[in-house]
Amino acid sequence: MELDVKVLQEKILSLKKERKALILAHNYQIIDIQEIADFVGDSLQLARQSAEVSGFDMVVFVGVKFMAEMASILSPTPVYIPDPKALCPLAGYLDAQKIRGKKKEYPGVPVVVYVNTTAEAKSEADLICTSGSAVEVVESLGVDRVIFGPDAHLADYVRAHTSVEVIDIDERGHCYVHNMFDLSMLIELKEEYPDSIAIAHPECPIEVQEQADMVGSTGMMARTVAESDAKVFLIATEMGMIHQLQKRHPEKTILPMYEGAVCRQMKKHTLEKILDVLVNLPSKNLVTVPEPFVPHIRKILEKMNKLRGQGPATRVKVES
């Protein structure tokens, strides 16, 4: 018999305090999980928060594996993931061998990889970026061209906002969730809600980006909805973000451009799995990165974190 959501949340909150655990959750998690998290944010925001864990003895990272790996590298405390099988399909487009091959083809050209990559792939990069910092990271290199991957749509976004030549590591690379959006969805909703603000994630196809009123990370989406005077927002990203925004802003209308945009990997995490980590500290849920990769990845992650990006993660609390 499944426990009631509120009962599970109360158990987690109690044990979290006992364990001195910090719970970090990505914007795509379900609302029930976001409510018991200490911080909710996008990849860049959570990477920053992972490095600031003073007063905690452990981190529970509720996101896909590559995010938890970053937290493990940056955090001085052990990092656990509720479901170790929560992997990012986009990361599968890029491995270290592909990067080395592209380096050989373009000697001397710096490599920027999106955070949605494995630790092994990151170990071959000169810099790492998130969707919210991609343009800034590329421009910070001060070069005429870069090697970039794995997301081809994010590469298009960088091309549209810089004069830097962007060389794809794999032109097929994409997030299957954001690849679901097409221009007809945006046009149809815009006709119905002409005064709305359309916001697209930079992992969406370039034609969707070009017609959106704003393109940005989930952190930027949250900020825009909070600060804008508009009453209706059309959002092109994973459904977890829609639910979060609507709950935080009940006076506004938050509409998904496509209701089928659900990341099955992010949704592998549950309250039950979080509770199990806090109760049993299972070794299979402890996130580790091969030691040879750690110094270099930590260095380039810290460089990324120093760039402006999208600001602090959003503090959330569950009402008792």
C-alpha cells in the first residue's frame, strides 16, 4: 500500500533534518518532490548550489545522472541520487572518442560541451556550459570558432547570438523532449492568445526559437514569468516546469505548447525513492566520478559557475 503524499513528505522532511541532508531538485521534477526540496533550479543554479553545502552532511540530488555527477565533483559532502538509472538520452550522443576525433580534425580549436554529457566527455572539454550560459561561455574564450556538442539546437542558438563559428560534434544530437516542439504549435497558440508571451528552451528546434518572444533556460523562464506583467505565457519545455510555474503564479495562465513534453528519465524519481536514500543510504545510490577526471572537470565547472548565468536557485518550502 502506497503512503499518502503528505505522509511521505513529512517523513522525508523529518529524516532530512536528522541526516542533515540537502535536497536539490531540478525544475522538471514533479511538484510533490519540489515541495520537499531545499532548492529547485536549472542545471547552472543547482551546480552552483552543490558547491555551497556548509552545515550539511549529505546531498540528495533529484535530477538526471550527469547533474548528480557535477554535484559530486563540486560538493565536499557525499551525493546520492534517488534513482541511479535516471540518465539523459542527449548525453548518449557524445563520448570522449568523438570529441578526440573532432579535436584531431580541428587542431587547436577549443571544445565547449553542454552539461548534458558524461564525466568522461567533460574530461575532454576546455569549458562546460549550460543552456543559460552557453553564449557567455563561448564568448568568454575570445576565439573565432569552437567545437560544440552534443545538442545541435543549442548550437544553433549560440550561432544566432554570437559571431563565433560553431562546429557540431554530432549534428544529430538533441533532447527528445524539446525536439517534440514544432512551429505550428506556437503559431496556433499565439493566434488563440495574441497577448501571450511565448518562451522556448534553447534545446528546441531553431524555427521555434526564432518565433518565440524569449528563449532561455528554465531558470530564465521562472524569472520572466515572475517579473513580467503579462497574464498568459506559452512555454516550450518539459511539463514539470509548467506545473511549477502555475502553482507559484495562480493569478497567471501558464500553458504548455505541447502537453506530451515529458522527460521519462526525470520522472523516474519518486518520494519513495528519496525516502529510501535517507533511510538506508544505499551504496548503489552514491554518486561517484572516476578520480582521474575530477581535477579537470572541477576546474572547468568552477569557471562556468563564475560566469553571470541566471542567478540563484529558487528557495522553496513545504507548509507544515
